[in-house]
Amino acid sequence: MEGEILKTVNLSAYYGKHQVLKSITLSFPENRVTAILGPSGCGKSTFIRCLNRMHELVEGARMEGKVYLRGKDIYEMEPTTVRRKIGMVFQRPNPFPTMTIYDNVIAGYKLGGIKLKKTEADALVEDSLRKAALWEEVKDFLYKRGTFLSGGQQQRLCIARALAMKPEVLLLDEPTSALDPKSTARIEELIQELKKTVTIILVTHNIGQASRVSDFTAFLYLGELVEFGATERVFTVPRDKRTEEYLVGKFG
Ligand SMILES: Nc1ncnc2c1ncn2[C@@H]1O[C@H](COP(=O)(O)OP(=O)(O)OP(=O)(O)O)[C@@H](O)[C@H]1O
Ligand SMILES: [Mg+2]
């Protein structure tokens, strides 16, 4: 596919003997938003954890198949390099509770033992917070704890923390499911802005959200990739009956 950045080939995943992903082959276009849609338990989170080598951190978990970042097998790269290039934001905002806003943004560097000069750190913190559309709201409180922010602000702080590592791909696992509608709209707007510089993979079971913000949609059902295509096409003329039934709310 033209401009693909990340690709899986025959990716299967297991917890013990339980197979939860069945030979998924999928390419993600660069600087686009791809939504991973599907009912609870179909394997969305497991799938994106395989994309940045977090699946292997789960006890009893196993994977088969390949994942390529710009043609390079990520399972032949250093896991820390993979996780820097392919960042992740989770369902519940999880800023480090004892750290200031400032330190949260550069936490990836601190924890990775990467030293930054004060001027570099200042610039990185401002740039990342601006990209996460949070700078104006927090610039006067940078040395307060991140946990003093609202849920939506905390989630944007987590996005800033991921962006500070200058990732090529950002995995968002239901980033708004714990947020109110206004904070959700803010994050959806932000996703549109971010795709200019970073490829986004957005897990959601919010059909409206997928249709509003994604360019491409992959529909997973019971661990199988049922359908993939341009969001507009998938939503208007789904090719598989299961996709159609899901979109009209028959299940999940
Ligand atoms: N750590 C684990 N150990 C064992 N089984 C797991 C583990 N994590 C997930 N599973 C199982 O794998 C399957 C897929 O789970 P996964 O969390 O990937 O689904 P999901 O699509 O993200 O669901 P949701 O929408 O509820 O977040 C489920 O059957 C789940 O019970
Ligand atoms: Mg999940």
C-alpha cells in the first residue's frame, strides 16, 4: 500500500492455549488515523500491544507472525527502541502521581536514563504540551502535580508524554472512554491535528468516534480481521455482514 508505515503479517496472539488473534495481516497508512473497531473482548487491546512489544510483557502471552515498522521487523529491534518509536496512551489517564506536570512530560527520558540539558528539557516540555493542546492551560502550573488536572487534561498530559519521545506511531487504546463529552471532543480535535506529524492507531468501540476521526477502519470480530478499508466506504457499504450488523448496533 502507498505510504504504509506499519504492517502486520499473519499475526496471531495467545494467552496460554487461548488464541485471541487469528492471523491478522494489515497495513497502516502513514499520517492517517486508523480506527480499530470491534466489540468488547474481540482482541483490540491485545492487537495493539503486539504492535509495540507490550504483549510479550504479559505473563503467559505469546505471539506468532510479523510486525514491520518501515520494513524492519520490530521483533529484531530493541524493545525500548520500538516503544519509543511506537508510543501508547491508555484508556485511563495515568500520569505519574508523584511527578509534576513538567516531569511527567519528560518522564520517558528520566526513566530511560537519558539526560537532557535544562534548556532542551524546557523546550521539549513546551513543544510537547503545545502539540497536545494543553500548554495554555498549564503553563503557569508546570511544577504542580499532574494529578491535580481534570481527567481530560490528564489524558492530554499522557499524550504530551508520549509525544515527547517523538514517536512515529501513536497507539491510543480507547483514550476517551473515561472522559466526559467535552473532553472527548477536545481529544478528537487533537487527533485530527496530530495526524499531520504522527500516524495514529485508535482503538475504540465508539462507532461515532471512528466515523468522525478516522481515515481508515479495521473491524475485528472474535480475533479475526473481518474488514479493512477507507472509513467512509466501510461505514456506507460494508462488505461483510458482521461489519454491517455491528455498525447498525445489532451486537457489541
Ligand atoms: N492478560 C490476559 N490473560 C488472559 N486472557 C486475556 C488477557 N488479556 C486479555 N485476555 C483475553 O483476550 C481476549 C481479548 O482481550 P482484549 O483485551 O484484547 O479485547 P478488547 O477488544 O480490547 O476488549 P475491550 O473492548 O473490552 O477492551 C479476551 O477474551 C480476554 O479475556
Ligand atoms: Mg481493550
